Amino acid sequence: MSTPIIVDDDYTTIPYLLRQGQRINLIHWHQIDERWTYETMHGNYCGRNQSSWLLEVNGEPRAVSRAMWAFFT
């Protein structure tokens, strides 16, 4: 299992990734015992990160805060 990269509330991070042509997809967020889950072709993974949404950037799992996701959308 790969370890998600935590992206802080740096409002330049997501726009920078987009300018670099990277593909970003929201995976899953649901609060069950403060857990997020996400699916990849390698299987299902879960972790404890109450304050984050999970994104996939070019096929790599990354976590991003709710504040950042609200800004991004």
C-alpha cells in the first residue's frame, strides 16, 4: 500500500498541479469512524484522516483538506 501525500492548506498547490497538466480526480470521502477509503486498480485502501478529502493525482493517492477542495471546486 502506498502512503498518501498530505497537501497542506496552500492555495497554490492544486492550481499549480493543474497548470502542469496533471489529472486530478476526487476519489471517496465518507466519515465512518473518521476513515476515508479509496479504490485503485491495486485494491481498496483506507486510513484515518478526519480533516481531509482524498484525491488522485495522475494515479497517485493524495489527501487534501476540505478547505482546499472547496477552493478547488
